[in-house]
Amino acid sequence: MFLVSGSAGHPDVTAGSLSLAEHAPDPASTRELDGVRLLGLPAGLVAGAAGRTLLWARRPLGEEDLEALRGAALDAAVLDLAGRDPIELAHDLARLRRVGAMAARADLLAVGTSGAWPPRRVAARLGLWGVRLVTGGVTVGADSGVDHDPSPGLPRRTLVLGPASSGKSAHAEDLLAAEPEVTYVATAPPPEDGDAKWSARIARHRGRRPQWWTTTETTLAGSGAVEADQDLLPLLLVTPGPPLLVDSLGGWAAARLTRCGAWEDRPGWSDRWLRDVETLADAWRSARRPVVAVGEETGWGIVPATPAGRTFRDALGSLTQRLARDSDRTLLVVAGRAVDLDLLDRLGALDVLDELERPGGLHGTPGRRHETGGPSR
């Protein structure tokens, strides 16, 4: 049994009366004190007591640490934030899982602080990866009762929606950041020569992805499936494998609308598009692996000035509605913050909004949207 203390600036792990912070061995050396076996690592230590094993990573993990922990199947891990962005801790966890260092139901905890991030938001973000933030004291024992699956709380189908530059792609990446394997499905065509801004945007997205993620481009020229007009995305969804991150549905829609002849208003393009949507929706419903798909909300700004723009807006809007119907979780991202739309439904929040709109609603105050002259829903 271990006691993990998250005291600000002075986190510690104790086994009985033994403070691991005070008795950490040198890297690659071992010792045994009061029945507790200790192995030193460059980034921290591993402790074993009463049939339980625990990693305390006091610094970011390096390759030497990972090699020493390969196949260890540890029961618990304590990771020190040490002022880092929580995403770095998630990536450390993914690397531990890749080498088999953590047992499938390992208890995962974080201690310390994370720069300017407030503790409440840090705890919520860590919760995406099945990690608990310790601010007081937590006992780690054989009957902790915490189930930490390698994909903690990861639904089969997650839809992440938001307007342009809202942070939706970054949040979708966060959802899978602690996974040992991820297939990133890039639906946008490669940037054309001379399009510096689009090239820079794609480069930023690539730079955020961990190096162990693999990438599949559904519009890559020279692909046999693309040349045969075979849609790769439904095939990927129904093929077992690691989690998928699809970024984005707008890129997929643009490519399929092009194939259907929507921009030239070819006869029958709408029927071809609807068949594509149904094929994708069937594959989404039958997905054989966890999938997170990013979708653009294009109807929040001005009405598009061109027929093609209006066609794209309407087609993409109907597509995201269709997929949301069969999603296990639908998130809306605005200003980098995610709102769980399914949770709002469960809490009856939509009823609260209706009450706010009603003149005299909610404690007899005027309807708030009517006060500002804004349109009601």
C-alpha cells in the first residue's frame, strides 16, 4: 500500500513510514528498506511493496526510463506535472503503454502543478486520460476500485464540432493523447504550390501529433482506392485497429462533392452525394474501433456569397447532423473550451435555455435574449 501526497511544491509517496522522496536510489541501482524494494531511474523510481508495484516519475520520461520499464506491467503510476502542460504527461503515459510498462487496470495519478493552468481545469483535462489529480492524500492499494482501461472512458464514436479556429482539432487530439497507437486520417488534399498559409496550417497540425501516430491521407494522389473512386474513410471505420482521428469531415465532404459534380451542378450529383453520406453513416454506426471525428460548423458566419459555398455549408451541416444521431458523444468546442452536448441533454439544460428565453422566466426576470434584442432559437 502506498500513500500519495499532492502537497503543492512537495509531493511525496510513502510506503508505511518510508518516504520514497528521501530514499530514492541512484539511477539503475536498487535497494530494499523496511520491506520496500526500490529501483532508481533517471526520471524517478519504481517501488514494490506488499505485492504492488508503483512508478513515481518525478521528471519527464526518457528513452532510458522506458527501456528499463519495458514489459513491467506496473500496478500504478504517479506522474509529476512539474509545471508542464498536461498534454506532455499524456504523451508520457502513451509511451509507457507502448512498451507495456502499465497494467491494463493501472491506477494513474498526477501530482504537482501545471504552470498557469488552474487546478480545476488541469483535473478535468487529466480526467480525459483516466488520470486523477492528487491535491491531498490518496492511498494506492490492491482494492483501489478504480478501473483504468487503456482507453479510459473512450466512447466508440465521438463527434467534435466547432467553428473555424475554435480549437476543435486540438481538443480532438487531446482525447486520444494518451493512446499507445492512433491512426490520423487526413481528409484535406495536400497544399498546392504557392499556398503558404494552407501549408503553414497543415504544418502546425502535423507538429502537434506525437511521432508514434500514423497518418493516412484519403485524398492522396496515386492511391489505388482514390484513383478507383473508392472512399477510404468508410473502409477504415469498419476495419479493426487502433483508434482513428478523422480531421476533418469538411475535407471529406469537399472531396466527395467534387467527385459527385456538385460544383458544376451536374445532373444527379445530389443523389450521388446522399449515397456517399449513407455509406459513411452506415460505417460510422458499425465502427469496429474507437473513432473521433472533427467537423466544422460553417453556418455561424455570414451567408456564403457563392452557390458553391452555400452548397458546401448545407451539405456539411446535414452530414454532421446525420452522424451526431448515431454518435456516443458529441462535443461543441468554442474558444478552446468543449461543451458536452449529450450531457446538456441529460441535465435538461435545454429546458433552462427555453426558460431564459421566455419573458418573465427564471425568477421573474425578462428573457435574457429578448433583453439584448437577439433572435430567439
